[in-house]
Amino acid sequence: MKRYRYYMLIILMLIVFLPAWKNMERDSYNDRFSDNSVINFKLRSYIGQTGNEYSKDKIIVKLESNLDSYDRKKIFAETGFKKVEKLFDDYYIYENNERTDNIEDIIRKIRDIPGVKEVEPDYIAYLQTTPHDPYLKYQYYLANFGQTLTIDGKNITVKKDSDIKAKGAWDYSRGSSDLIIAVVDSGVDYSHPDLRDKLLEGYNFVVGNPYAIDDNGHGTEMAGIIGATTDNRLGISGICWDCKILPVKVLDADGKGRYSAIALGIRYAVDHGAKIINLSLGGYNPSFILEDAVKYAFNKGVAVIASVGDDKKKSILYPAAYTSYVLAVAASNYSDQRTTYSNYGPEVSVAAPGTYILTTTLQGKYAYVTGTSPATAIVSGIAGLILSLKNNISPSDLYKVIMYAADDVNEKTCPGTDIYFGYGRADAKKAVSPIELK
Amino acid sequence: MKKGLALFAVMIILVGFSFAGDINFYGGLKGLFNSIKIKYKDSSVENKINLSSLSFGGKIEVDEIYYFSLYVGLTSAKFSEPVIFDNLPFSIKFPSDTQRGYYVNLNFHTYPFEIKGIEFGMGINVGMFMLKNSQWDIQLPIVSGMFDSDINSYDFNFNFLAKGEIFNGFYLYGGPSFLKIFGNIKGTEQINNDLTGEENKNFSNKKLMGFLVGFDYEVEDYLMISTEIRLINSYGLMVSLNYIF
């Protein structure tokens, strides 16, 4: 009797400690399990936007076709599931009331029940993050697979992966319709089919009326890069799929604008809900009013992203040079190299592709554009993806996220930060995807 | 919070002694495994935490009515899915690896009524799982940084109990159980010494009410084993082995 009591004691201790041991060893168990080619799936989690790859309360079972009703009921009872529903032919879906984390174990057990032909999790499919816009293949800056672009009769082969990793970023953020990006520029073409659904009512500071109609094309081009309507089977993909664009016209038909109008435009954008201001413009003269305007935006929690200029000078434009308040963007090319036109200097924060950037233009058309202007619009689009995900982040922290996530693409010649690329070529995926701790 | 609970534990023991009449002491080991479904505050995301502990301590029995116990030991915790910190400047996917730390358990139960050989009473159980802070390096293309985690979990358990002797030295008990589990996973990120962020993910258990059943068994005059199964959310399992002084 005494011996029996001690056996009982040992069994009880095992009952308690076995699950604990199993818990600690689960990582190595999963590794072994993954090597098994019969069933090979693992949980994957995203940032709260997508779930697991399969349902945790359902499995799909295919039974032998010669079973009668009694056999089918017997098999179902043996599985321990609560509900059963016939899908079609010999396929059934077994369902539990609660989700479980050990579907893998359950499937292994059910597979061994006589009469069960196949068993698998009820996998979950997701909307593909590759949008169906026909010109996406020409937008190498979003996803560069080494494609060939034909521009003005000349074939240009771009270098694979010289892009901002937009497709990877879209798994985590596609923008938010609550986020407004102001394009302070030459206005925007309100009738462009790839833009019209994204545009808010803006203002024209050139003539002083509410119609920020583009008579130059530059603003329409920047708006398309940032947020053209995406996955509409038309034209191009914008970077920030769901963001709204606030057109603010400060440049005239010749692409010229007074500092006073630009300052007013910046303040207007801040006061009308913009969280990001794209300034693909600038001048070589410093200015109190311009500095005050970008400072006003910064202090109100609005990020200002501006281009450094296209004159290959070792001097950058204002307001980009006000780096206490502004993120200064230089241009790289389709092979992650320096361009022949981008200004440079210690103020450069980050670079983005700026050569042959396909975007929207006037009269419902599309065009390749080149310069630090499109590079700036690309960074504004990335900023939109980040802010859509983390709406409490300050402009200063937003700039740092963009800079620190950038790829040091010229590290062989200029390791670390440098006057041409700043922290490197912007990388949208690194900026929005979670860092996996190891 | 931690100091307060520890002080509370000491006070309960002192109060127990001050009322002491006939006193028995028990000393021994306790093993615990809890698997609990949790949800994060202000979020629809769910997870599961598995908490295991091995502790030692003692129990004081006063007048065969009041029981006070205090156990301290080691614990390990494992989330079934990674925890995503998505409000930090750079989002972090915190791994579901096992985290280790310390465990304190405080229990009071009493059986003041007896009807036809069945004792009726109530019990309160407080558990603290204090996991060690862990630190990871973050490496970005040019700059680097650190991520620190700090995880704590507390459970408060209130039970109405009925207890009866099934055979000589074997006591079965059980009853409805209220369990509140709450905890916090704090993530702190610092990159390049100028980009910092802190995010707290507060969690609690999904269901509060359940059922508890267990037994105490005097294997010998000097040896008692106890087990307890708690069915709330998922399940909890406890076994203890005590020497009776």
C-alpha cells in the first residue's frame, strides 16, 4: 500500500511538471515539426492588421468516399470537435467553439483515424499586396526587379533591388484615409482619373482663390507619386494607398513662386489638417518667413519634407536647409548611385530614387520625371505609411525613423552618413515592419 | 506594487499568528502550470501565456480552520504568439521565447462551517510572476540601439469551497472560482541615443469565472500531497508536496 502511495505521488508530480517542461521546449519542438514534410506550417503574426495563416477553430477533413453515415459520425466523435458541416463531395469542416493553439497536434492525431483520407487546416488567404495597376512594372522605385524601361527610344535597365521596398512595406501599412499629405506646389489636376478620388479641396495662393488647379504639371506629378489611386487597374500605384492629398498652389504656370506664398501655403496646410507637407521646391536664399513657416509646422506636429535641389551644387535649397525642422531629400538613381544633378551637403538627411520616376501628369496622362522633386515625394509617401501606422509620432522622430531605416547603399565608397545620401536610400519596409528580436 | 504585495503577505502571516490557537506547520514544494488566454487592453488582439513555477514555502494551519501559506520560487513564462509593439518608433516583434523570473504565492483559506461532514469555506490566492528584464540589440543599417522588456503578471483568485473526506486522509474539495489575471509587458526602445519610445501592453484574462477542484492527501502522518485543477479560460494545474511538522 505504501509503495502504491509513492507511485501515485510520482505520477502526480509528472502531471504537473510535464506541461511546464513541454512549454519550455516548444521552440525546439516546432523546429523539428517544421522539418516534417507531411505537415509543414507555422504561425505567422503581423502587426495587428493580418491574423494567422489558418483558422484556429476549424479544420478541413476529407473522408473515404465509401463511408456510411454511422462511420462518419463515429469519426467525427473521435476527433473531439463540436460541430461538423459538409462542404461538398467528401469534404467536411470540423469546428470547435473555441480557438486552439495546437491544431498541428490535432491534425496529426486525426490523420491516423481510419476512414480519414486527408486533413488540413482551414488556411486563410489574404488580399495580395501587389496592386493591379498596369504601370506598376515601370515604377522601378517601388519594386525593382531589374526591368528595362524604354524612355525616349532608349532602353534603360535598372539595377535589381534599387528601390524603396514598397511591396514589403504594404504588408504592414497602406496608409490611412485619416492622414492628409499636403502637396504645396503648382496645384493638382483635379480631373486626373488616377488622382481625383484622393484630392481634398485646397487653395490657390498664386491668385488667391480656392481652386488649386495645376497649370504646370509639377504638383500633379508629385501627388501621383505620393498617393495616386492604387489597385484600381488604372495607371500607376501611389505609395500611400489610402492617404488624402491636400493640393496647395504656390507655384505659377512657369513653376515659380514667391516665398510669401509658400509660407502662406505651409501655414494653410498645417491649419487644414495636413500631417505631412511635401515641398518639392526651394530657393537658394535663406528667409525668415520661410524658416518661421516650417518652424510653425514642426511645432504643430507636422512633418515637412523638402528637396535639396537639382543643380549638382554643394549647397542645398531652402527650406530643405532648415534641418532643425525639415527632412532634406537628395536623389539617387535607378541603380542606387549618385545622380548627376542632385545637390549635396552635410544637411542631406536621406536620398530616394529620383531618376525616371513614372507618375501622373496633366490631361490624365503619365510621364517619367527626374529630379530631387520626385525623390522628395517618394519620401513623403513613406512618411505617410509610417504616420498611418503610428499617429502619435513627432516630426522629429518620424525623420529619424526614415533616416535610420535607410539603406547605406554607397557604404563601399562612403560608409556611414555622407553628404550625398545622408543616411542612405530610403527603405519603406524597414521603416514600417517590426524588427524581429534575435 | 511588488513591495506592497510582499508586505501584505507578511501581514497576513503575522495576523495568523496573533490569532493562533492550535497551530500546525507544513513545509514543502509546489509546482504550478497555468495556461491562460489573455487579451490586450484597447486591442482586439489575443494571445495565450503559459506560466510555470516551482516554489518552496510553508503553510500554517490554525485551529484546523484557517490556513495561511507563502511560497516563493522560480517561474517561466511563454507567450504562444509573438507580442508586437507597434507604437514604438520602430515596431518590435517580441519573440515568444521562454522568459524566466521569480514567483511569489500567497494563499489564505478557511472552512468555518461544517454540515454532515462536509466543510464549507472560502479561499483567496494571490500569485505574482515577476520575470527578469531582458535586453536585445537592435541593428539598423548605420545606427544601433537596444530594446528592453519588463514583464509582470499577477493573479487574484477567490473561491467558494466545499471539502469532504473521501477516505482516510484523502480530502476532496472544489467550488466556483473567480480569477482575475492582469499583467503588463513593457517595451522600451532606444536607438542611437536620440530616438526613444516606451510602450505598455496591459493584458488581462478573457473569462473570469470558472471552477476549481483539488484534493489533499496525507500519504503519511508527516507527508501531504495536494493537487488542484482550475478551469478558467484554459486551465491551471498545481501540485504540492508538504512535510507536516
